[in-house]
Amino acid sequence: MKDFSINEFKPTILFLVKFVGIYLVGNFLYGLYVTAYEPRPDPMTHWVTNQTAIALSSCGWDCSIKDSVKSTTQLVHENNSVLAVYEGCNGINVMIIFVAFLIAFGPLTKPLIWFIPVGLVIMHLMNIARIGLLFFVSVYRKSYMYFMHKYFFTAILYVVVFMLWVWWVRKFASKNIKALNA
């Protein structure tokens, strides 16, 4: 039986420590940001909801927003609040996970510096699409709302994050690792 040393696991341990550290710091800072605006909705949640309303309105749907005192921004359709967007729906937490993985995975290189914003924009657009689709579920199939919000669309968002990670590792990070080991 082979004897294992800590050096064999050093890259994995370093990755996990960096990932968890970045994630915890990011979430701590995000928590400070969100609580600074209580009881109003934070600007990012308002902005994401507003962009969703603009997208829906540009496609011909009667849609506007209204801020609530419960730290939410409401999507309004035909003068009825049909969807409450909370701070957890603005995509920031998923973006923190995305960035933490990329920074923990490898060195800060020029490709990483441009890949992070590209990935964040893709995630942001997917989140707007997710909220827009939840708007339709809320209007037309309210009984499916819990499942679609809690599981289906959340899973799709995390699949997008995973595909971005795979794209990064296969296309860019593997070249950086080979260059560092040469």
C-alpha cells in the first residue's frame, strides 16, 4: 500500500482553503452591503428587477417595478404585484461562488482578468432570464412557482456556472498550469 504524504494533497488543500476563504470574505462583505440598506431593497436587487421589467416590457408585456419595505422589489403586471424579488435573487451570491472558484483554481493571469467579467455578464443575463421566466410562471402557473423557483431555475443557473468553470479549466487554465509546470 502506498504511503500518502501531505505534499500530494497540497494543491487540493490550497485550492479549498483559497476557495472557502474568498467565498467567506465575499459573503461577509455582501452581507454588510445588504444590511446597510434595510429595510429597503439593496440597489443591486432593484437594478436586476428593473432590468427584468425593461426586458419584459420591450417584449410587449405590461410590467413595472415597485420597491417594498420588506427588502424586496416587486414585479408588477396589470397593477398587481406578481413576483417579489429578494436580495438572494439578484445573483450576487452565485457570482461570488463563480469568482471564488476561478481565483482559487489558478494564478491571476490576463485571460482570467477578462474571463471573470465575461462570466459575470453571462450569469447576470441568465439571472434576468430566470426572473423573467419566473414572472410568467407566477402569472400563468402559480401552483408551479415553488418547484420552478426552488429547484428548476436554480439548477439551470448552477449548470451555467458549472459550464463556465469547465470552459475556463479546459480552454484557459490547463494552458496556465502547463506553463507553470514547464
